[in-house]
Amino acid sequence: MFAIVRTGGKQYRVAAGDKIAVEKLAGEAGETITLGDVLLAGNDGELADASKVTVSAEIIAQAKSEKVVVFKKRRRHNYRRKNGHRQQMTLLRIVSVA
């Protein structure tokens, strides 16, 4: 069975056993959380009622994503600024879709 869940402004297609990286969620490694915003659910081509489906996940780790370099330059004005950013994220393992 699969489900499409929304968290952090993005949508993810998940099934039991999948690992996903999402925007930072509250919790420590090893805790189990429930992803509440289920948009769609199905099983082998048949759609199920998404309001009755619950998706539970285990937090693997709280981490940082890849570095994004922000470089600003204005021509002919000797203006250069280099800045980096690493977004906080949470690694999840989907335990069950029921």
C-alpha cells in the first residue's frame, strides 16, 4: 500500500520501508511520529479513502542538507558577496501505511 503525504510544503509518495528526507520535524532519533496530512492512498492501482489512512514513521536522524552557495555580484562596482546555507532536515523511515 502507498500513500501521498504532505509535510513541509512538499508532497512525498511513501510505502512501508521507504526512507525520505523532509523539512525539520520536532523529535529525537528513535521516536515514532504520525504524518497526518494524507492526500491520497492506494493499493495495486485501486484508490483507498485517504481520511482513514494513517502513516507512521520513525525518525532516523536530524541532519543538515547539502550546502547551497549564494553568490552576489554587481558588474563594474567591485561588489562580490559569497554566502553559504545548509537547511535543517529530518531523515524518516516509514514504518507502516495502514
